[in-house]
Amino acid sequence: MKLFYQSVAPLGENSVWDNYEKALIEHISWVKRPETEVEVKGVKVMIPQATEYVYLEYLNVCQILETGIKVEKNGYDGFILGCLTDPGHDILRSVLDIPVVFASETSMHLACLIGRKFGFVARTERTADRISANIRDYGLLERAVPSTFLDISFETLSRSYEDPTIVLNRFLEKCKELIAQGADVIIPGCGVLNGLLALNKVSSHHGAVILDTIGSSVKVAEVMVELKEKVSLTVSRRGVYSSPNREVMEQAKKALMKIYGG
């Protein structure tokens, strides 16, 4: 089984992300089955604030989508998107035939299996708003408490791999807020944050589970690939995830390239 793990950090492109990349690869290697191959890649261009604004997210999704299409053509069995705002959710599901696992959606549904109420600790206020919109769209408002956030930059978060004390303490304080509202499962609202928590073995707080979004996504992807192989469980092509004809897709891309270039 071959899986592709897509990070929205520019892994390999900027040394500030080296510690996160190392921790991410090591954690995935520990979680996955011995026979499963997982390729971990970041984006070529990190678009600032792409997790906070719809237009910037759209630009970011373009490169993620092209990667997903190439991954499927190259024979990968599943595609994992590690960003907790689930960018390109409907588009990727509608275009790719291999299982597509989104970290946030997956974590929400797993949280419903192990607790009654979940809550997110996001990176920024706008990221929290994006996640809250997804909770609504996934039909899980009744199972969630309002999201909270750390108010921290990606760069500061990545550097916390050298000294995690301040970020971890702030995260645990936010966990207390969610627990006070009734949350019994806490979901880190950023893949970089989740990597830091996994690296420092932070998996619970005052009895509430802190869900590992990275590990959970990898394991669910393995199961989804097996379900497709064993019982023909695939994405529904009725409704939102109906897929355009490949020829029509290529024609549309060529028409737009004539106008915008590229």
C-alpha cells in the first residue's frame, strides 16, 4: 500500500520547517503498518495566511489539486491532506478516485466515536473560524463546543520544536477552556501543532483525550484503501462528489491557460 501525505508547509524548501518535517516523518513511520509506504511532501510555494482567507486558500488548493492528480496517476493508493482547515475538500473528493482523507474531517468523526463533545484549539482566530464553518458543513455542530485559538504564527510554532515550553503551556490552558465548556476530546487545529504534541507525548489533559490528527489520518487512510479493495467502498458519485469527465477537465484547463497562461 502506498499513501501520499500532503503537508501545506514548504517541507524541503525552507530550513525553518526541518524540525517539523523530521518529527512528522518519524511519527508517521511509527504509526503506519510496516508494509505501508508513506511519502511525505509539502507545497512548493507556501501562500501566507492560506488557512485564514478563502481567496488565498483557493490559490493554495490549485497546487494541492495538481499534486493529488499526479499522485493518483503515479499509482498511489490513498491521499492524505494534513491541514486542519481541509482545503479543497469537495474538489479533491470529486476529482480523485483513490481515497482522500482530510485530517480535520477524520478527527471530528473519530472524536464522536470516543467522546460526546469535541473542541478545537486552532492556531489563529481566523483559522478557528474556518474550522467552525467546516464543523457546520459536516453536520456536527451538536457534537462540538466553540473553537478556541492560540494566536500564534506558523514560524513561531515551527521554532517551538527547539523549545516547546511556551506553546505547550498555552495549548494546555486552551484545553482547560474547552473542557470547561464540556469537551471531552480536544483536537489540535494545526498539523504543526499536532506534530509538536506527538513529539512531546501529550495525549490527554484532565481526563480529556487530545486526538492525534496525524496518526489518526494515516490509520484511517490505510483502512479506507483496504475497504476499497475488499468491499468496493468508494466515494459516492451522486451529488456533491460527482466527477467531471477527464476530457472535459483537460479542455477546461487548456481554455483557461490560453487566457491566463501557465
